[in-house]
Amino acid sequence: MLTSENNPEDHDSGSREMPFSRELYIERDDFMEVPAKKYFRLAPGQMVRLKSAYIIKCEDFIKDASGNITELHCTYMPESKSGSDASGVNVKGVIHWVSAAHALPAEVRLYDRLFTVEDLSKGEDDFRKYLNPDSLKVLNVLQSLRLWKQH
């Protein structure tokens, strides 16, 4: 179990315990196979800090038949624990994570404009023609990369 603050901008908000396990989830945007210049998140051979946890290094990754990256194989530095880091390694990037074994599936609803035009009163047609088909997107939160902590 690792301790992390609830809100880094409000020290009175307290902290929580977070389980650290062999398999973790990270945001898909926190990994890039071919990183852009000044990309400080995870990439092959690069290191980042897991927020309130350890420094990790991406050693390898796996793609599915469609070419989508589905797994990252990483090693971590046990001596780099946040708050008592004795590794001497400095990394520029910090990413969020959650233990896959303890994660709960969740549905996120992203809302956009209901109509494709700003002012319906200016339209001469039926308002239904201007409904935005992308006004609601429903995402499964666990559609993210699997990150493996290797021993």
C-alpha cells in the first residue's frame, strides 16, 4: 500500500492508501511508441515516476493484430519510492496509475453541444436537422493500457 494525497493543491483534503500491484492501468495518452521531442511520459527505454509510487522504465510493449498497443512491460526501481527516493535518478515525467487488480470498471459520459449550430433561431429548417450525433460519448474507463511491473 502506498499513500497519496487526495488533492495536491489542498493539503487539508487528506490522503488515501493506494494498492500497488504487478499489473497497473495507465492512461493511453501517457505512452507513445515513437515519442515527440520533449515528450516526458512513458516511451520505449524512457523512465517516468508513477505518482506517489516508483520510477519505472518501459522495456518492451505488445501490439494486437490491428497494431494497437495493448501491454507495456516495465521494470521499477524499488529504491525510488516517492517520499524516500534513494535512487539518485531524476525523471521529468509523472503519470497517474491504478492497480488493475483493485480497479473498478466505470462508465464515463462525455457531453458536447446538443446542436451543431450556435443559434437555432437563425435556422429555417426543423431543429432536429441540427442535432449533434456526437453530443454524448460513453467510454469504458478500463479501456487503457496494461502496464506490467516485472520482478
